[in-house]
Amino acid sequence: LPDLDNGTGLHLYYYCEKYHKKGVSMSQLTVSNRPALPHYPPEPPSHPVWGSFRDFQADPLGHMGALVRQYGPAVRIRFVFNWYGYILVHPDHNKHILQDNNKNYTKQAPSLLVTKPLLGNGLVTSDGDFWRRQRRLIQPAFHRQRIAGFGATMTTAAETMIQRWQGAAERGETLDIDKEMMRLTLEVAGKTLFSMDLTGEAEQVGQAITFASRYIAEASIKPFAVYTINWPTPGGLRLRRAISLLDRVVQKIVDTRRRDNRDEGDLLSMLLQARDEETGAGMDDRQVRDEVMTLLLAGHETTSNTLTWTLYLLSQHPEIAERLRTEVDQVLAGRTPTIEDLAHLPYTRMVIEEAMRLYPPAYVIARLGVEPDVVGGYDIPAQAIITMSPYLTHRLPEFWPQPEKFDPERFTPDKVAERPRYAYIPFGGGPRQCIGNVFALTEAQLVLALIMQRARLSLAPGYQAELEQMITLRPRHGLPMRVTLRG
Ligand code: HEM
């Protein structure tokens, strides 16, 4: 039985028993007539009752990373009791799940279900025909030309931010760059989405978003959080208050916009005007609310983290920062960057891409497998909880030599063409690929170019970056930096 590779002793015993009862002698038994046993990915030992949930919960990425290094890119882990999860991080696995057999994999995984109180049935969490219809409706809002119209909003917000840094620069104070980026991208999201500044008068909104996303992120790695997220605990009650505040704000904006019937040229106007090609129907208020909340949440923290980590990495690699500054100075010659400049700033883009390789804001991508499937030669049963991880895929040495090294040269067109497409998935892939990827890259490139042009940032002495695994990947203690403005 040469292909019996895992748990051999137990399997042999099982065969002998089974065939002995049927009256088949061992000599008649061949590989071809034995029933196939599931060939699961390797499974590390775990506590008989508690499984490995505690290790997983304490540090999901650290735990999964250690397993992948020890067992390879496919691992089966027992979370708790007989509840299993499948970690699949090879590019072929990503391609199979996100692209080739994507219909078998839904968003009904527990870590996504806990986001439902906030995101409802928006684009990130919905499935099937409903999702397809919504994606078709919303896609035009993310057309390149539409996003080009947001360029000035992005650069104006960034210029105002850099002007605001002047006081701290003169006093030699440190600034929390993580907070600055979060504020900036929230401002851009608020203005492009519904022409509103969420950072000033509506500061409460910003706080509610931050609390709700933090609370949900913490819940998403707790066992049974799907059931407990709505319990009236102090945190649960605060979550309800935060969500109802956001609901009220969004509803008010939608009501006003519907009443005035104005086209502000923002994403909300697009959502309200969107009509299904086949049925001609628009979205009801509940759906508009879910989509607005989804875009606000999916759109600002991710881009903010991309910028924060990029600035952190540049502070650690002055030679790369210098090369970037040279590109920006030569191409822009002191001008504010525009969308047209982006094609002439390739190194800026490579730096951002490499930062997203090392610190992909969406560091895990979860799915629930509907039917049994075979992925990378392994059996995956029905209803399996699947965890893919851009963070771990982006560190597989087979595709990324010296994976921990920050090296934007990995993103020259030649190098990109040599790698499998699914070795790099900061925006996911297949039909559920991020709808906002062009928006995000445009914003990140414009803001980074402006910062390099106008300021120099250096890390506060003694600061050690530490990962915080919330809904997105953030630096745990913010990013304290000293700023000097350039002449
Ligand atoms: C650097 C910034 C961003 C990163 C790293 C990022 C990452 C991702 C990833 C990995 C997915 C796929 C999730 C999955 O397959 O389960 C996704 C989906 C999505 N993203 Fe982004 N995203 C970013 C920016 C944005 C922006 C700016 C917006 C909107 C303004 C946005 C809106 C969405 C939406 C609506 C989806 C769901 C798409 C669907 O399932 O049809 N994202 N994003």
C-alpha cells in the first residue's frame, strides 16, 4: 500500500478489520480496490479537547507561520473539539480557491459572519446571485475615469495634513504617523463617498468606526463569537450604540440626497443612481446603508495601513527613500502630483507594492468551502473553514528569496512576469478581487509622492515595530516619527 502516507498504522488496522469482516483476505487486497481514505493536509498535534485555539487566538499569524514553516503550505488544524480549519497558502491553492473553483467557496466563514452587524449584506460579506448583482451595480463607480476625478480630493487632503505637521516639525515633536494616515484616508473616504468630512465636525463618526472595527476584529478570533457578538455585554452594548450612530448618520445623508436628487459626483450619488441592467431596479435604503458602510470600512483603514507601513519601511532603508525622493523630485519638479504623473512614478509604485508584500493590510482571506474539494492534492471536506493568508504567501521563500528583505526591485515588470500571479495577493483575486484596488493604489501613490516631496520622516528613537492583528494589520503602538519639512 505505497500511497498510504499518513497515520499508516491506524489506517492499516482499519483496512484489515473492514476487509476481514467482508471475507476478503489480505492477499486479495490491492491499492486499486481499497476505499479511498481522505488525504487531509498534515495536522500538528493539539490538546485533546481545546485543540489549538489558544495558540491560534494569542497570535494567529505567528502560529500559522510556524505551522507553514514546519508542515508546508497546506495544514489542517483542530481549533477546538472536532472543529477543523485548513490553512492553504501556496499560490496554486490561492488560484484554485479564489479563481478556478471560486463558486465552491463562500463568505460564510465565522470570521466574516461576525462583521455582519456592521457591514450587513454589503459587497464584502454577501454571496451568490445577490453579490453578483450588487457587484455589477457598483463596479462603474470604481471605473478608472471616475477615480481620476478623485485625485484632487486626495492631494488636497494630503497637502493640508503636511501643512498641519509644521508646528510639530518646528517644535521637534514626534507625530503618530499611523493616526495621521488614518485621519487622512478617513477624510478622503468621507469626501469621495458622500462629500462629507468625517474627521472634523463628525469626529464622533470616526470614533464609532474605530471602536466598532476594533471590537469586531477582537471578536473575530474568539471561539463562538458568531453567537456572542450580539450579547448585551458592556462591549456589545457599546458596539450597538456605535452602529446605531453610524446608521443614523448614513440614513440622514441618504434621505437628504434622495430628497434633493442632486448628483454630487461622489460614490453615494453613483450608488443611488445605479440601476440593474436586467431589471432596472435600484437599491433600497437598507442596501445603500450596507454598501456605504462596507466601502467606508473596507476603503480607509487598508489604505492607511499601506501608507503607514511604507513610511516605516522607508525610515529603515534610507537608500531606498533617497532613490524614491530623486524620482519624485525629477518627475514633479516641485509640482503637486496629478493622476497623469502616476505612470511616470514607477519606483513610487514599486515601493508601495513591496510594502504591501511585507505588510498586506488584509493579512488573511477567509472562506467556507461548500462541497468537498481537492486542493493541491489534499482532500478538503464540505463546510471546511479555509484560511488563506497574503502575509504568509508573500513570505514563501520559493517565490520570494530572502522574504524578510525590503526590496522594491522585486516589482520590476520582468520580475513580476516571472512569478505566478497568485504568489502576490494583497487585493485577493478572481471575481471577489478588491473593487477598490485602483482607488487605493492611486491614493497611496499620490500621498506618498507628496510626503516624499515635502517632508523627511525619521523613526522616534527606541521604537520597535510590533504587529497588531485587527481587521487589518497595524503597528501596535502607532508609528511615532519626527518630521522635518523640506524647503
Ligand atoms: C490598500 C488598500 C486595500 C487593500 C489591501 C484591500 C484588500 C482587499 C482584499 C484582499 C479583498 C478581497 C477579500 C476577499 O476575497 O475575501 C478586498 C475586497 C474588497 N475591497 Fe478592498 N482593499 C483595499 C482598499 C479598498 C478600497 C479603497 C475600497 C473601496 C473604497 C475597497 C473595497 C473593497 C470591497 C467592496 C471588497 C469586496 C469586493 C467583492 O467581494 O466583490 N478596498 N479588498
